Amino acid sequence: MDFLDAFLLVLTIAIVIFGGYLLWSDFFSEPIEYHGRAQYIEQKLEGSSLQFYSNMRFQDRHINYMISGACDEERISSIKKAFEIIEQDTILEFSESGQMSEMYVTCSDVSPNSENKRHFIAGEGGPTFIVNTSLYSLIFNGTIALYRSEKCDRPQIALHEIFHVLGFDHSSNQDSIMYPVTNCRQEIDNSIIEEINRLYEDEPLPDLALSEAYATIRGRYLYFNISISNYGLLDSDNMTLNVKSIGNVIKQFPLGSLQVGRKKIFNAGNIRISKDAGEIEFEVIGNREEISLENNKVILSPSGN
């Protein structure tokens, strides 16, 4: 075998090996690896001038309540009248329900000892389960306890405690229904009515958001980490994460469901991309309308070798 034949043989073997590598990388490479885990959104709940925390609201403006059998007719009448007054002044709606209620009304003739000896506690109320979604302090349940009957023509005690369950704190204004010591002259603050109507303008929908995104390219393969959060008012089902390059979807990942106030930390790798991939776009899509779509996309320029 002369030199030329030997050179051609070596060249042929090299071409076969290189072609085999390309064939393997395109069709027989390792499968895409991806992992995800869910956790609660960790963000401090900030207070507000009117409420215990900022943007406190129930999921829907239609709120169910249940009244304990321990309540007498007088207190049942006062709590129902209080609900009617709030319905007239705001966009909220209340309905009595025997099960799965968001507000629970209980009654007792024995009140806890008051720290202020000048008065005794007529009632108590407040949220019992809150989820931080970042956009909202979402109330799932609340309890009202009435310890004595009303002394006024209007159900002042019941109104005061309902507003506590809706997230409203005490006021230093003695003429406010939210002043710690109740009297018959107090009125519902316009600021409370305006705040309720503002908070419940948003329909009960999910609000998916992408954050904490990072991507890198190793050779012809994309690796990335990203967080998907639900800042909204409802759970999101059947989510999909689309990975796009040059306007085309190169990979889709089914993400399942995501509860309000939770996020999924997702990482994937070994995703083959073209040489001229450039920027990579990530987009999360749910199965229903959302409060906002502005935070559903992230565009990255991956680092790489």
C-alpha cells in the first residue's frame, strides 16, 4: 500500500467516525434530563395602613359563611344584617352555606378576659388561614365569635368582626367602626369601602410568572434553571413550559398544576440547539385566562463555551 492509498484510508475512517458521531448526537444522544420541585413562595407579608397585611382578600367576591347552632336568633339576625349592609356598600356578596364555608360564625355567652378593664370583649374575629402569593395576602378561612347581643340599632359588633375577617385592622379614629371600643355612633369608613372595591376588582384567576432564570450552552446543548410561580387567586392546571429558539419551539415540558402561593423550581439539560440559536425564550402557558401575561416570558442570552 503506497502513501496515497494509506492517506485515503485514514481519511475515509476519519469521515466515517465523524459522521457516526453526528448521527449519534442527532438521534442516539442521552435523553433530556429535567427535574422540578414545588415550594411555597417565601416573601415577607408587609402591613398596610388599613389591613393586617397588604392586599388581603378572599379568592372570590362571593363569600360563603356558616353560622354555628350555638347562636341565638338575635345574634343570627345581627350577623345577617351586617352582611347585608356590607353588600349594599361594596361589591362583595355573602351567602349562607352548610359546608365548606370561608367564614364561620360562632357564639358564646362567655367572653375572654379583657386587658382593658374599662370594657369587656363583645366579639372577636379574624382570618385563620392566609397564603402569601406575593400579589395578595389570600384569605381562605376566617372566624367570627360573638359574645353578646347588639346594643345599637345597627349591628356594630358584627360589622366590626366581619371587617376583621376581611383583613382590616383597628383604627385610631373613635368615629370608625374599626375603633377597638364599639359605640352606636361609629360609621364604616369610606376608605374601607374603597379598599374592598379595589381589592375585589380582580377576577379570581391564576397569575403565572417566570423568575430566577439562568441558561448555559455546552457545545450544542442547552442547560437551564428557572422558577415558575403562581401569584394569582386560583390554582393553575396543565401548565406547559415552552423553550424557543429563533422563534421556534425546540422543546415543551408539561409542568402539571401549581397552587396559589407556590412555585416550582425547574431545571433541565441536554437540549440540542442549532449553532445560531442566539437568545433563548422561555414561556409558561396555563389552561385558563390569567390576571396578567406580562410576566409569563423570559428571554436569555445563555453563557457557554
